[in-house]
Amino acid sequence: MRSSCAPYKDCWKGGATKGGATKGGATKRKRKKKLTYKKNILGTKLKRCSTQPKTGFYRNGYCMTGPNDLGTHTVCAKMNQGFLDYTASKGNDLSSVVKDGERWCLCENRWLQAYNDGKAPKVIKSATNARTDPKIQALINQRGGDKQLPQLRAIDKSNKKHVYRMKDPQKKRILAMDEGIRCEMRKGKTRRDAALSKKKRFNVLRLYRKNKDPKGCRILTQDMKYLDKRYGTGKTQNVCKTKRKAKQQFLYNPNDPKRSFDVYIDKNPKDTIPIKYTTVQDVKDTINKLERLYKSDKYPHKRIWKVGMILKVRLGVLKDKKPKHYALANRYFKHLGKRTKIKGEKERKKFDFKV
């Protein structure tokens, strides 16, 4: 019975790939640890791939492998006509033993070749042996084994005034998009259908980039949203990978987390009270300025208390290097705490702090 990878000479492990062959044609397989023959790539018991037709190197229905299996027939796949035509074009016609819709144990390297050419069939993970190459397993798990992005035709740049380039500003990209849509309309497409075909192309391009090139993905998403707005092509969802910014919450409020904030972030730069604490004199000047702002009614006591707290917390981080600075700021913060308990602005303003 025909094998899934015969008559390829490169089907043997390593053949034309990295690693080289040993005497006798087979290569040495390097494994960090011994793997069982009875587990699938999901880590559970290996299920039968198919008995009708009988498949597997040992023709027992399982995608098993062993010392004599030079092709490593460990990948259980559901055949489709596209893959059968593809493998026939490579000199290995499987249509004589398996039909469209049936399952078959494939040589792992042949599946990888089909994957790289965009012709890989669907992989049945529960029946795919755990002895499959880890790199191939990663590809199977990454996209389900058979989900290939379509190949796009090359852009025809002839007779075009504007050419779409992602590095250009959006104004130039819009000119290129509109020109391309008008060109498609002259071929008989409606305005919306021409825009939809362009949007589909952009969608494929951003799927290629969504993890490896998030910036390019966001540019394409922006242009797709333009097409939605201009030509009514639907609603575009953002699929691009984003970086999560870790917020350093120095002052966490467990009772009301929303009131927590980072003392090194200025949420309202237009209303900022600058503070200095490089030297002891800087700390004294800052305290005098805060007192002056409060007593001249430019800021309420609550705001001065917050600034005093930030001064104290920042110097607390530098406590070992600037003990005198911290001691002064801490004493002022305690003074503000005592002033908070005093009722009435007149009485509060009489409560002075001695620097």
C-alpha cells in the first residue's frame, strides 16, 4: 500500500533538512527525553485515526511510528481535494488509497511541506502522535493545522498615479485607495463591491502582521475603518496586538481602588504645583511655597495635603540617601494631618509650620 510520503527521498527524517543523514539512509533523532507511543499532542491517550481505509505505518488505524518508520507517519489529517491534487502534483498520488473527507496518517515532513505551500489539510489533534516534531506541533496548535492565509496577487502599479504604501501618511494612502476603487468600478464592479474587495485584501495583510508587526496592523486597521466610513463596508474590529502598560501604583487604596494613583504621573499638567527636593533647601522652599499658596487662597487645604503627601512619598524612596530631606517632608506631612482636624479655614490658617 502506498505511503503518504513515498517516493520522496527527503521524507526520511533529516533527508534534505538540517541534521544530515547517517549511514544506511536514516538519521539519528535527538530527543531530550523518551516519548511514549500512546499519547497524542494534546497529552491524552492517542485515538484511532482511521480503519476505513486502514492507515498508519503499521496499518492498525493509529498514527504510530517506530525504528523502521523512516517517514515518521504521526500526523492524522482529514483529506480534502485540494491536498490530494497537491500531493499528486508532487509525484505521490494518494487518491488510490484515500478519498476526500477520509482520514490518513501523513509523514510529518510532508505535512510541513504542504503547510509551507498553503495546502495543509485539517489535522486531527486527538489522533496525532506526540512523537511529532515539536516545531510541527507548534504550527498545528498555532492555526489549527489547516487555517492558511490566502496568497495575494501582486499589485499592478502600471497606469496608476498613486501607489499604496504603508509608510506614507494616511492622506496619500487614501488617494491610492480611492484610485484603486475607481479602477475596479471601471471593470464593472459596484462602488461598494470594489471597496469590499480592497478591504478583504487589507484584512489578510493585517492578519499576517497582527503579532509580528503590530504597527503595520494598526495602519491597515485605520485604512479599513476609512473604507467603512466612506463606502459603507461594515464595521472593522481591532485585532492587532497591543502592549499592556504596567501601572506602578505606589499609593493603593484597598477600600476604593479607583482612588489609587501613581505619585510620578501628572494627570492634569495644566494645574501643576512643581516641587523640588534635590537639596534640603529645596524642600524648605517647597514647603514655604505650599504654605503661601494655601494662605493666599489659591489652593484649598486638601490639595496642599496631596502635594505634601507626594513630596513625602517620593523622598521616602530616597530615605537612605536623603534622610534629612525625608525627615523634614515627613514632619510637614504630619503637620498637614493635624491641620486637617481643625475646623474652619480661619483657625487652620493660624496653624503655622516652622521650617
